[in-house]
Amino acid sequence: MDCHGNPKPISLAPGEEALKILLMGNPNVGKSVIFSRLTGMNVRTANYAGTTVNYTHGIVQYHGKKALLTDVPGTYSLEATSPAEEVATKLLAEGAHVVLCVLDATNLERNLPLALQIRQTGLPVVYALNLSDVARRKGITIDTDALAKELGAPVIATSAVKGEGLKTLLDTTLQAAQGQAIKAVTLPESFQNFWDEASRIARIAQRNESRPMTLWDRFEEMTIRPLPGLPIALIVLIIALGLVVGGGKALRAVILLPLFNNYVAPAITSAVSSVVSEGILRNVLVGEYGMLIKGIEWPIALILPYVALFYIVLSFLEDSGYLPRLGVLLDNVMRAMGLQGGSIVPMFMGYGCAVPAIIGTKAATSNKERLMITGLVALAVPCTAQTGAFIVLLGDHSMAALLGVYAISFGAMFLVGSLMTRMLPGTVAPMLMEIPNLLMPDGKSLLKKIWIRIKQFLLEAEIPMILGIGAAALIAETGVLGVISGFMAPIVVGWLGLPAEATLALMLGIIRRELAVLPLLGLDLSILQLMVGSVVALFYLPCLTVTAIIIKEFSLKIGLLILLLTTLAAFVFGGLLNKIGQLLLVLL
């Protein structure tokens, strides 16, 4: 460990062996914070073979010992009921030197059945009794010695957010792994019912003291009651919107655009002009839609401020435990569109990126629910890059128009959701959601999550944008755009009421949805035309990456059907908005 008590991140050389540790536990017990604390930044996320379920692994070095720590997807039982839980059981069946099982000290009895199932496999186990400080605050005292005796394995009290007990936990875990050999485990088809045993152990090891509720305890309860929970949620969302929109505008106007316009763009243009003579090639590189100019300006100077701030807000809400509380409050609202409150979590993630949102549906209890969430996210949930593009396009002209686009988005979700719940076979189970403690997120884990998401956006968005813009510039310079615009005129000009040049936006939107918005910046459009263009981009084809995930998660048929329906929705809703808007303008 370093001078701050954190493990030094290292990497394994090819063929080098390390102790294999599986980090397991129920969802929302603090596994990810423990993992982050023990591994530093030396982590990697991978898909389990044959699936798209993610797990994370990293290297820990301590007192000359090396260990490969794997953060296994959270599970309530080894009798898997979802794809994520299936991956958890498969990773366990492959064996390990030791299993580090994390228990929530504030909900010990509920966590013990999984702990007992893991013990039943015969693998060495060390138990981390996490959130011990929160338990003490709630008047819960747990005798770790008595609990260790009942479980037949070491129990270490920890507070991962504060870093308490992690050194002892790591010492104990590595000691338990010494001399052990990795062996595959054959899990039984069904495990015995451990609830009675869990209740007995909890009675022996746990003592509850009656204490007056603290101010924080009262606030936690308030956040899951309709009153004042809904007003609190409204305040949280307004603050989040203010940070993303206001902060993004400030970063864009004060720092990024001046830096780009005054230094970056002139430098690139000068460098290219010095080696490339006038003509199509120079125009493709640094012309009106130059790939080296717009390819940096659009994703970095215009979109990145909103993306970064949104990921800060999203990560904070996730790690604080507030998102599940939002699901409880909005359960009745979600029911109106055919889903249950727990679906708010993957759908909210869709406002960051549709890919993790669709993968996150693996926690759903039925295929119908997975299909509904995926369809709604692909249709009407704008990702953070789209949101940034909408703010850039509409925010400087009319905030009412921006809010109007999102109102159309919510209305479409309710309409399509109510249709899907009637048309798709199967059922959507009632809400069964873990409500974690409301905590201040761990700073290091939070920063790591934000950085990973921003880096992923840059890697996924930058290259497709540059290539797409380059292709668009080539089409415009060679005159092909005029031919395509003429062919699309009945739809683009006649039905949507947009200028023929907007055809370029539709072409770029095939690559990434925000590219169906940004080309409209250079056109002299009315507020109605700006809203129409935004609505078309909102419902337009999912990004190529999203389409690939849908096909992999479901089937080619489902992927093609979603492509068809989103395209139809884009033109139908956009055209209807244009005709209704023109009619209102005449009447008014």
C-alpha cells in the first residue's frame, strides 16, 4: 500500500500467477466501493464469455503478494433468476483461492442466506461486515466474534466509504488464500432454505437498541414517502438540470468555444493549408463541414461540457443511493406506462447512454419488461450527447422549445409503453427493489466512475463523428448531397417543413443520433423548424453501437423492428408537429 493506505495499482506480466479473489454480495452492500479502494485505478471491465454481462477485475499488491480481485455482479441467491445472477454463479463455480463476501451490517439477516449458500460451496470465505458505522448510528450492534463463530469464517467490520477496516480485511483475505488451490465447484441444483438459519444467527449476533431518530434518518424516510418525497425529487431534478444546462453553457461559452475558435481551429486550418492545396481534399478537412474542425468542435467544445456534468450528476445519484428511492416514488407513474418503479434505474441510465441501460435490463424479472425498457430507451430517451446537442440547438433560442421537446419525449413514452404492455405477451412483476442507505458517495470511487464514463464517451463518439463528418463533407463537396436532397424533398421539405439542406442531418444521424441535430446549427431556422428537427432526431435511428447491442441481446428481428419503428416515429411525430405548428401560426 502507499502512504495513504491505498494499494499500489500494478499489472500482471504474461504468465504471472496471482491469488484469485471473488468479491461477492447482495446488490447495494458497498462491494464496488471496497473494490475501488483495494484496486486503485488498475481495473478493467469485461464481458463474461458468451454474454454481455459486465464484471470488473483489478490487481491488488500488498506485502509482496499479488491478487486478482473480481467484482462479481450482485446477487441475492445462488439460484440465479436473471442473466447477471447467472454470471455470478458461473464465476463462483469456476472456483477461487478465496471468496470475499460483503454483508450489509444494517440488514444482516437479509444478507445471511447468500453468505450461507457461499459457505455451502466449500470454498474459503472471509466476510466483510460493511456499513458498520451506519449500523452503529441506527443503534445496531453486531458481535463480530459471535457472527464469525456461527459462519465458521473470519468476519471483519468495515466502513468502505471511510476506509475503515480495509487493511485488516485485506490481511485476513490474503492469509485465507495462502496454501489454497483453485478448484471448480459444482453448485447444487437447489439450495436449502437458509432463512430460518439466518434469523437464528441474527438473533445471536445482533442487538438492536432503541434510539431516537437522527435528522439524517428522518430525511431518509422522507425521500421514499409521496409527501415530501415528490417535492424533494422535484428539487433534486431541478438542481441537476440547472447544473447540467447552466454549468454546460458556462463552460462552453467561457472556456471551450473561445479556446477552440481563437487557437485550435486557426492552428489546424493553418497547418492543413500549408500542406494541402485548395480543392475538395482541403474542404473535406477544414472547410464548412471540415472533419478536423467540426470533428473536434462538435463533440469537445459543444457536447462534452453537458456530457461531463450529466455524468457527474448521474454518478452522484447512483452512488448516494437516491435512484432506487426515485423508483419507489414513481412506481405509480411507471405503472401507467406498463412498467414497475424499479425500471426507472435503467431508464435513467439511458439518459447517459442507451448501451448500459439496455445491458442493465438483465436485472429485469421478465423478458417482456426487458423488451419494453429497451424499446422505450431506443425510441424516446435522449442520451447525454443528444441532450447536449438539444441544449446547444434550442437553449440559446427558447427554453420553452427545449422543454417542449422533452414533453413530447415523455408523452411518446407513455403512449408507446401503454401499447407495448397490451401487445407483448408475458407479465411485468410488481416492484421488488433494494432500498440502500442514503450515503455520501466515496470520492475516489465517484471520480473513477465519472472518468471512465467520460473516457468511454470520447472513445465511442469522437472517431465515428470525425468519419461521419468527413463523409458528409465529401458528399457535399462532390454534389451528391444535392441529388439526395432532391430525392428526399417530399419528406424533408414537404412533410417536415425543413430546408433541403437538413437532409445532411438525417444522413449523419444514421451514425450517431446527436449528428442529426448538430448540422442544423448552421441553418437559419425558425423556432418551429428547430423543434421539428429536434423531434426527428429524438426518435430517429438508434446509434450503430446501440443497434448492435439490441441485436446481440435479443435478435436480428427485434433490432430491425426497432430500427423501422423509430424511423417511422421520427417522421410521423416530426411531420405532425410541423403541420400542427403551422396551423397554430395561421390561427394566431
